[in-house]
Amino acid sequence: MHSSAFSTLKPPVLQRLEKEGFLEASPIQELAIPAILSGENVLLIAPTGTGKTLAAILPVLDRLIEARAEGKPRGISVLYVTPLRALNRDLLRRLEEMGKDLDIKIQVRHGDTPVSARSRQAKSPPDVMITTPETLQAILIGKRMKEHLRSVRWVVVDEVHELATDERGVQLSFALERLLELTGVEFQRIGLSATIGEPERIGQFLVGSRRRVTVLRSDETRGLQISVRSVHPSSGDQKESVNLGLPASTVSRARMILGIIQSHKSTLVFTNTREHAEALAAQIQAIGAGVAVRVHHGSLSRELREEAEKEFQEGKLRALICTSSLELGIDIGSVDFIIQYTSPRETTRLIQRVGRSGHTLGGTSRGVILTINTDDILESAVLIQRAREGRLERPIIHEKAYDVLAHQIIGLLLQKGRMTVEEIGEVEIHSIRLLSKEAYRQS
């Protein structure tokens, strides 16, 4: 017996869900599936691990099957945009088999895609292309690829809250409007976001100021258990500090982290900088010889990051010391506990990071903030209180990005050959909306 939302999907999609063991839709899926099937532009807001990806992709694949049955030409029909190549690879792993069962070709296109694979895509494009904002920019001016993009009817933007607040978001806004120039018809826009303050602002960023968007928030709540901890050096720490050549306070914090790691099956330790991640890993390994921990951050090679993710997922590692590289929804398996080393500075970031644990419907996310001084303690306590009250920061949408504007004008000219200032000015970009006509001409 399928839930009401699942029962609206076509038999091939239902059969795939049964194969995966999904019989009941999550709250966000119950909200999203009918809205997307009806063609609405939507922004989905729900905690990590509550089924947002399936909530977005199931109805899109359902409508794609319908389009194929009506004899519409094949080509790139769906663009799935994420901020990270690692997310792209993870998404492909999760969706590729589903695509095969539904006779829908799903592929990745980003900076790591081999030249041979790019050539094959140019000759025979996938139905669903998973990509990044930067790669979308590149293929918009590709001679063959831009022709394949004319058939796009759905665009899904994952982790849209991460993109909206920096210049990559402005870049994506331009890319979607340039894509509209190719398609000649409006495509449906679907955004996926973690819990944020004022989500309507992110929704408007997704669709632009002239279009409507429906913000869908699940009523699902996940328990949040977060505490603040500080530690003072013991006499043993004082002695160890001499042996290791480290301050006693550093040794005591590393020892506390080690103790937490050893008392849980799987732990993520978040730091605010790569330097802290590397230093912590070295300190923990020096104090707790033999404890299986590794580092994960954006400066490491793809091979090293994937190796660390795989070992953690397989239970070979007790902990990963990471930065924001694991803050987003990369699948690394079950996480028992989160350690945040020093204040994360933002309530939304705290919720996002601690939310990486307890990935079950109705589960509880558990974590601790390990502080280093009085200011850190006070700030962390305030952030926890704000998280419990649901008082989240207002997202600051990046605006008036003149450098991106100049770059995109060049892209438009490469794409179309020739345009007047007035024609370029008609391109609707939400993030440039505060730019006056005079300032636009002068830019």
C-alpha cells in the first residue's frame, strides 16, 4: 500500500520504489510530489536526510516518462545542479540504477569528466545531466552541447542556500536566464535547501523576481541535542605537552575529542578552517596512536577525499576531521555524533553540521561545541539557544556583482554573436536587480 503522494506516480516509478523498499513518503515528499507534478516552481525546505532528493527527482522523472510516451524528442530534459563535484558523484551513485530501470540516461558533467566522456555526451546526450554552475557556463557556449540544452524542461538546484549567498549564485542566475534564451520556453525550477531563515528570499533568488515560487516546508522536526564543553589541562596533560611540544590546553582539548570519538561508533569533527582540521588530526593521532581518523577538506585531491568517505562509510574509520566539505549532503553513511571545534559563528551552520547525525525519520541529532575561551563559550551558548528557538540568520543574497556581470556579458555575446545594450539589460537577474540603468550602462 503506497502513500497518497507515491500513488500519483506512474507504475514504472512505483515499481522502482518498491524495489528500493520505499512504501511510505516522508513529509517533504508528500508536499513536494503533487506540487512538482502540477508544474509549480518550488523550494523544498527540510532537514538533511529526510528525502528531499527523491522528493524532487521522482515527480520530474515521472513527467519525463510522460513526455517520452507523447513522442517528444530525446535530449537533455533535466539539469540537476549542485555546488560540489563530490555531490554530483554521490547523486549519480544514488540515481544511476533508478535511471536504468526507467530507461532514463543519467550522467555527470563537471570538471573531472574525462574528454572521452564529454565527446560521447556531445554525440549522445543524457536525459538527465548532473552538473555544477561552472560547467553549465561552459556548455552554454559549446557548439553541440548548447543545442542539446534546448530541450531542458526541468532544472533542480540542490543546496541552493549555499549558492545564493555568494558570487556563484549570481553566476547560476545568469546561466539559467541564458538557458532560457536557448529553450525559448520556461522550464520548471526546483530548489532544495536545508533549514534557513527567511526561505522566501532564497525562493525568489531561484526563480527571479518576475516568477512565482512556492516554498514548501515539512512539519517534520528532528530532535536537537547540543551542549557546550570546555576543558582545563590536567597534570597528565601538562606532562604530555612537554613530550609532544604542544601547549597543555591543546593537549587537553585533543584528549577530550579523542575520548568522544572512542565512545561513539562514528563521529564527524567539524572545524572552521583547513589548518585546524590538519592540526587536530595530527594531535589526536599523536595522543591516541592507532585510532583510525582521517582529514577531509577541499584542498585534498579528489582521490583522497573519496577514499576517506568510503572508509568512513564502511566503518574503517572512527572519525573524520573535516571542514564545510562534509557540511552538505554527501552520503557517508551513518553518523552517531558531531563535534564542532570552536563556535561555528552561525546558527544555520550549527544546525546544518549537527544535523549530519541522526539521519532517521524522527531521529535526534546529537553534538557538542568544544570551546577554547570565554568568548567562545558565550557565543556558542547563544547559538544553541537560537537554534532551539528556530531563530535563524537572514540569508544575505549576493548583489551588484559587477565582475560576474562583465563575465556574463561576454558569455552572452559568445552564445548569441551580437546583442545591444538594451537586449542584454532585458535579461532578468534577481541578484542584479538593484543595479540602476545608468549604473548598468557604466558597468
